[in-house]
Amino acid sequence: MRQEQEARPPLAPLWNRGFCITLKTWSSGPGFLLKEDIMKIKHIDHIGIAVKSIEQAGKFYTDILGLKIEEVENVADQKVNVAFLPITDSELELLESTEPDGPVAKYIDARGEGVQHVAFRVDNIEEALDELKAKGVRMIDQEPRSGAGGAKIAFIHPKETNGVLVEICERG
Ligand code: ZN
């Protein structure tokens, strides 16, 4: 098993250049590129919820549900404050705009408060992005950028996902 894994990296460049469909079609036996070579989503890293006020909206999650706001972080380039509420190996992420023209403020103006994005955790975001691009998936972010909590993140275009804003996320 271990040897098999070590033998795989040389195939990665082919995979990344869009040969995955062809290779998958050929893969009929063990030892070739199989389903397990497809990007592994580890778990739902977090669910992002757009709110007008973390203080006000957070009360439901803390006082009623008993969750804890671990920290509130300012992400200046996204013009948001982000509050993390851990739930086992996942989190709720309350997003509050710090500027009237920030993306979260615009989201709330257009659609109201509520679930804004779902984030999937991967081991290696660069490989995940290469794979998505090789498969022709439209990305909002062509390269990973810094997200809250020291994560590397990238968003998939919601037109690919029937309107769901999907974030791919790697944590160190
Ligand atoms: Zn997020």
C-alpha cells in the first residue's frame, strides 16, 4: 500500500493537465489511477453564515444552543469580522461586514442574512485547485488566498454548484 502511494506522485503532472478523464476511462485494474486519486474532501470545515451583527446573531448559538464563540477575527481584505463556533471537527463561521461595501454587506443587501457558503477541507489546496481547473471548473480564486484562522482558501464559482458558494480550505 505504502509503495503504491509513493509511486503515484510522478503521475500528478499528467493528472493536473487534464488527462484525468482519459486515465480514469482506462483504469480497470488495481495499480492504475482509481477513484481514490480524486481529490479527497476530508470533512465540512465550516459553514459560513452572513449576519448583520455577530453580537446579536451569536446569542442564539451561545445562549440557546450552548456553543462557544472561540474568537472573533478581523479579515481586513474581505472587510469582515469572523466569529468561530467550533462543533466537533467543524465550525460555524459568523461573518459580519465591517464596511457597507464589503462582500458580506452586499450579500445581505441582495439576499438577506443566512447561510452564505460551505467550506470543504482538503489536505492540499494547490493540488485541489489544479484538479478542479483541469476538470474545467470555474473558480472565483485561481490561486489560494489567506482566509480567517490562518487557512488557505479558494472559492468555486457558484454557477458550478447550483448557486452554492463552495470554499475549498486547507489548514496547517
Ligand atoms: Zn469560509
